[in-house]
Amino acid sequence: MLFSVKFSRYHLAAFSAFLIWGFFPLPLRLLSSYASGQILFFRILLSLSILLLIHTFFRREAVQTVWRQLLAASRAERRSVAVSTLFGGFLLTANWLLFIYVINQVSVQAGSFAYLICPILTALLGFVVLREQLRLNQWLAIGLSLMSCALLGSGEARTLLLSLVVALTYALYLITQRGLQGYDRLVLLTVQLILAAAVVLPIAPLLGADPAAGFADSHLLLMAAVLSVGFTVIPLFLNLYALNELPSGTVGIMMYVNPLVSFVLAFTYYGEQAQVLQLVAYGVILLSVVLYNVQLPTRVRQPA
């Protein structure tokens, strides 16, 4: 039997979001001479400003709906939402800072590997933290992922550790957000960026950020605007639009477009080299990705 898959505008939106994120190293590398904290500061500031304008002029009803939900919720649920939002804001800020550092100061390969292994790491954390069940092929995929990490760790342990920390911060972020189902994701993200700005602003000098110098730097402001609009807000809207109609599993599979595009950039555009052991490890993780997403057929009992 032949199967046809209808590629809707929601599929296109999800694919476009992850394709855009795959090219994220391009604008980041144009800021490689700046401190990671400086880039983070202006990405948060500009992204937050854009989201606040969008909510003010176009999404007031969504904000009011979230507020009504919180007022109607029990005290325990409000506490859970507050903790998840606060912790999520911290993890997202840490992830952005670490990813900027890895791409600009380590390699595009290291950042790509982080997001290649992130979905499988998220599944493992879902089993440990949320008691979500995993199929046999998914456990095998996790085992292959661990093998790829062991192969990479035998070469450059520091690079592997940085990749794993980037993946872990985002995987933990996704886990914390699963408890916020039913609430508008974009509104909560805006709250998280408000919290991030409240934390980053006082410690800006410790992160190597100099806001006064940044506001006088037209190149930094322009590229930070590109990061905020083109690589944060627009793909975020596309991703959320896709999630309105598509199952999260379908969108999750498309996530792999992101690291694969970045790997292509690393080897072709930036001319990064990979040793044989690294290539084997990348091959193993790609195999684990395929294995993880295989839907094994279930046996259907025939009526007697």
C-alpha cells in the first residue's frame, strides 16, 4: 500500500523555523569579537522589546487569558506555574549564553552536536523526571547516543562537556515547560525574558557586557537586531504556529533540520575539520536519531 503525506502550511512553518535556526551560526560568527555576555544582553533586550510591542498591540487578549487562568487556578497550580516559569527563564538564559560562547569560541560542530543530541537527552530526562515510558528502540537509541559521546570524549573532553551542557540546559528547559500545558507559550516566554533581563542587567559586567558601549556600537545593534528578529521572534512564531495543528512528535522530528544545516555550514562554509573518530561519532548519533524516531508496528489480534 502506498502512503501519501500532506505537507500543509503548518509543516512548512515548522520546517522553516528549524531551517532558520540551522543558519544561526552565520550572524553569531559576525559577532565573534564581542564577549558572549554582551551579545546575550542585547539579544535579550531587543527580543523582549519586540515581544512586548507584539503583545501590546496584537495579543492583549492572550495576555488577559493567561491572567484569568492564573486567577482561576488553585494555589498549588499557581505556585507550580511560577516555579516552572522562573526556572525556565534561568535555563533559557544559561542556554543562550553557553550556545553563543560555544559557536564563537569553540566550534560550530560543537554547537550542532549539542542540538543533535538534545531531543534524545530530553527523552531520557522525561523518563527520569516525569516517569515517561520509552520504547525498546528508544532505549537502544539512547545507548547509541552514549556511545557517540564516549567516542567524542576520547578526543576532546572539554568540547564534549560544553556540548553536553548546552544540550542539558535546553533539555531541562523543555522538561520544565511540559508542566505549563494550556497556557499561552509566547506570553510565558515573554515573562521569562523579563526575568532574564532582571537577572542579566545587574550582573552585566560579570558577563563581560558593557551596555553603554553597546548602545553606541551600530554594528552590534544591527546584528543583535538580526538575531532578535530573524533568529528568535520569527522562527519562534513559526514554531508555535505549527504546534497549533501538528503533533509535538512531528515537530520534534523536524528539529533535526537545525543541527544538520549547522553541520553543513561547519564543514563547507567555515572549513572546520573533523577527525575520523569524530565522523564515526556523528554517524552513530545520526543512527540513534533514526532509530529513536522509528515507529515499530504493533501487532493487532485478529478476531477468532
